[in-house]
Amino acid sequence: MFGNRITLFKLLGFEVRIDASWLLLALLVTWSLAKGIFPGSYKGASEATYWAMGVFGALGLFLSIIFHELCHSLVAARYGIPMKGITLFIFGGVAEMDNEPPSARSEFFMAIAGPLASLFLSLTFHGIAQAGKMLGWPGTIPTVTSYLGFINLLLASFNLIPAFPLDGGRVLRSILWGWKGNLRWATRISSGFGSAFGMLLMLLGIFSIFRGNFIGGVWWLMIGFFLRNAAQMSYSQIIARKVLEGEKVRRFMVPDPVSVSRALTLEEFVNDYVYRYHFKMFPVVSFDRLVGCITVRQAAEIPREEWREHTVGEIVAPCTPDITIGPDEDAVHALAIMSRTANSRLLVVEGERLVGIITLKDMLQFLSLKLELRDWKA
């Protein structure tokens, strides 16, 4: 789902990250607040004041989304659902988890926590705004907090729409799941609503563009496309999990993968391995022991004219859990890691030995054959 991500800080054990797309949203929100919304609701201030209000308004939105997603994560942790972190991107935020909730009850409470958090913030900010007016605070404070109260109410309302993967769609899925006891069926129905709602927003965007509201229309188109794509992808992931469930990584791994020696010069590494195999990451092995990994990015940080003078061993880095997995782990876990990290290849490690490599391509080919043969239980 995500491109380049930046880790900002850790909060209650969860990593808070921003996707590069969030920076675009932050600039757009600050600009729209400083040039449009605040000058209309609070007249007579200076240009610098409006820009300062815009910055604080955008920062308040940023913290509000973090609070919304953090509440999802805290409830998920309460039900034993492992959460990897919170990532903010151009359409809001997402609390990242490797697996589906274990029960309809846990999904319901995890999903409803976000809108309730936004509703709480809305009431809090509106209360601060009213208190500020009564106590004679500078008009900038009630104006900004009133905006934050409104935007949090809007976030709560929008997220309660029963269109998966919005929180309301997850609530709908939990109810259907609890009724029928069938997660796949519940996901298909709620994803159908999500896909239809995404199409409705896209049509609204096209209509807005023809009515002359180009910027607003483009935003509706983008949000609708994102929701429709996310809804369809969610159902596909459920099917993939069902088909791969119980299959071990060992079944899909390719033994004796291409590896490099620590003694190679960077020039040999690039010419004999990168340009030959076209991989972006290679395991580094010494005496049948995995000692680390080297990436194209690491090599690129060394000036081209110095490649002959440096070896792979000088810049090799430890292999992180995001790119390694055990041979007897469930293939669903491998798929979850790939989905979360956008890595299409995982190193299969047994102890300190590199025993193979598993690729997304091989897993998808197996999945395609299973679906075509209908060799799986619904």
C-alpha cells in the first residue's frame, strides 16, 4: 500500500510513520486553511496570522488522525491482535496488522474505536472553542479549535459509512461475520458495498469536474479510486489467505538461492550480480552461514570510482525480520510480511543457515492454479 515511509516516533509501543504522500496532504491542508477557510471565518487578521493558523490546524489534524488510529491499535492489542505500527498517508491513516481479527467481536470493537475517538475529539475541541469565546481568548484559538471540532466530526461520520475498508465497513463485516460465522462471505458483502461506494465517489468527482469544480472533483475521484481498489484488494487477500492457509514456506521456497561473498569488491558485485540477476537485495554468505544482506542502495552510496577499493563485507548489514522467515512458518505469514513491507522476496533462514528464498511470484502462481482448479475449501 505504501511507498517511502519515515518513522517519526514510538508511542505506547507502536511506531508512528508517515508516507511521503502525507507531506503533499499537509501542504494542501495548510494552504487551504490559510488562504480559504480561516480568512472567511475570522476576518481582519494579517497574512502571517492566517498562515500560523493554517499550520496549527494542519498539526491538529495530524494529531487527530494519530489519536484515531492509536485507539484502533490499543483495542487490537487488548484482543491480542499484533499491530506493527501506524502509518499516515494521503487519504488519512491506517493501523497495520499482519492478520485478520480472531473474532467478529474483536473486529467490531477495534473498528468502532476509531470513530468514537474522533467523536470524542470533536466534542473536546468544540468545548475548548466555546470556553475560549466565553473567557475572551484571542479569536484565533476558538477559530482553529472550532475547525478541528468540525473536521473530527466529519472524520467520524465519513468513517462510519458501511463501506469496507472504512471503519463502518468493518463494523458491517463484524456483524455479518457474527451472524453467519463466515469471514469470507462477510468480507465479500462488505467489500461489495465498499467497491460500490468508491464508484459512487468517482462518479461524483466526474460530475464535479464537469460542473467546474476541478480540484474538488479530482479529490473525489482519487478517494473513490482508492476505496474501490482497497475494497477489491481486501476480498482478494481473504481468498489468498484461505487458499494458502496451512501451507508451509518450505513448499514454495527455491533452494540454493543466489548469494554473494563478503570478499567481492563492489565493482564485482554490481557487474556480476546486480546487472546479471536484476535483484535489488542479495544475501551475503560466509562458510554456509548467513552474515547479512547487501542492497543496491548501499552500493550506490559509495562513489562509483571507489567501487574497486571497497568490498561487500565492508558495507553488509544485518538481515532484518522484514526480509527473513523460517521454512516451517505458514505461507500466510510470508504473504502478510510481503504485503506490509512491499518486499517481493524473503530469505528462508533456518538457524544461521540460508536454506532458500520465497518469492511473491511463486506464491501467486500457486494461488492462481488452486483457484483455477477450485482445489480449496470455501
